[in-house]
Amino acid sequence: MPVYRSAPVQAAALASAVLLATACGPADEETGRAGAPQVRIAVNGWVGYHADAAVVSYLLEEELGYQVELVEADEEASWRGLADGSVDVILENWGHEDLMELYGATERPLVVDGGPTGNDGRIGWYLPEYLAEEHPGIDTVDGLRGKENVFAEDGEGTGRLLAADPSFVTQDQGMINHFGLDLEIEHAGSEEEQIERVREAYEKEEPVLFYFYEPQWLFEDLDLVKVEFPEYVELCEIDPDDVGCDYPDYELNKVFSAAFADTGGPAHEFIENWTWSNEDQNEVARMIAEEGEDPQQAARTWVEENPDVWREWLPEQN
């Protein structure tokens, strides 16, 4: 089964990353304890990504004979891992054009685009449908302005926007500033803790306004409404303190270390071929988060039920 380790979150200058990357040996020469070739997959802190990693690592091991190391890290640390050679692939990238520019737009790029995952990503602010019915128009930015106290703990004063992990992709403060909303951001700490608090409010039919995203299995359980903001236009988020639009839609993609893309062999080809739907990811994520299954068991269940999907990902020699 995959081996887990945590990556330290530390600053890394681009010049240092270049030296580290060139010092590392080719990815296909690294072997695990059992002598199998090794793949190191970054794992970020949301269950949809855990579903990606579970299925990809399961098939790499069971079908292609690799040993997989799952490296737990936040998004920026994962990119630094690609650049310094300690990580081979990020399976689910949400934008991060700045990091691609930093590490990929050089004469000797340290990272390369790995193509789409097949998932359509969407970020926004959400609230329960019962709240939109109780306060008509509150699911628009104009209707929300002036009713922020609905989301205050005591029903008075500044409202609360519930976020998850502060390292997640966000432009919330810039939106609050631009639209003059009397809201403050409160971080639950993790996706799991955020969902627990949303569920608690939902079960009591209490007000809750929160940052959230798709793909996400929870939408199958709760009736949620996305708050409407002006549609995203290019560069409207250029000033992070003054963002006058909604989040863009994301075509989620994979990112490889350049060394792994050059020398990763069948593992690289397999991950490059890997694409699946939001529904596929949600199915595995639900098994992990809601049903409490071990990720490897959830992957096994999905693999056994969907051979027509994953067999197309295998390299031609398989």
C-alpha cells in the first residue's frame, strides 16, 4: 500500500530549486524498499484530492508494479517539492499560474503541465437553500449587502464567512473589500472541520455562509445555493485586496516535475492518461469521508466497479 510522509513547509529560492533538481537522479532509477520503481505523489488537504491519490496509487501498484509514496503537503509546498525533486506529481492543480510562471517558464523548466484531470472546478460562496427562501435575494451580492448580520453569532454586527484551510486558493478578502460587505473570514482549519460545522448549522436550520468548491460529494447530501457575484473576467483579481468578480471556473490539471516527465516511463504515461469525472471523484470521496472507508479500500471498490474507465489509462504495453 502507499507510504505516507509529510513535507515541511519552507521557503525555497528558485535558484536553489534549480540546483536541487539537477542534483537529483532520474525518477525511474529511484526504487522503494521492495525494489519496485517508486512514484512520489503530493497529497493536498481536501478529500477530492485524496480520492484522486487513492485510485491513482492503487492502480500504479496493482497494475504497473510501482511503489507509491504519498507526500502530504499544502499546495505551495507541493510545487516546491516538484521544483526541488522531492515530489514527482501534483494530481489536482487549481490554477496557480503564478507558480507555473515561477517554476515552469524558464529555459530549463522544473515543472511541466500534465494535462487535464477531467474535473471541472468551481469555487464560490454558498449557503443553505432554506436560508435563501427565508431571506429572498440573500444569495446575490446585492441582496447579501445589508444582511450580513444574519451570519453574525448573535444576529448583530459583523457577519462571518466560514472558510476551511487558509492555504486554499482564495480571493475572499478582496471580494469583501470591493463590494463593501460587513463580513470577516473565519477559518475552520481544514475541509473536514468546515464540513462538520456546516452540517451542524444545516441540521439546526441555522444561518451559515461559507467558502466551498466543486467537485465535492457533500452537494449530494445538502441543498446548497451559490451566492451570485459579477461573472469573472480576466485580470479582475489582479489586485488581491480589491476583487470585483466571482472566482473563475477551473479546468483542473496535473503538474509533473520535469525530471519525472522525462524519465518517469509507464508511470508518467499512466498519470498523463488518467482522467475522470466529477461524479467519479465524488463517489470515491464519499466512501472515504462519509462512509469511513480506508482510501485503499475505497479505491479498490471503485476500480472493481469501473474497469471500462481505468483500463483506458494504462500504457499501451499493458
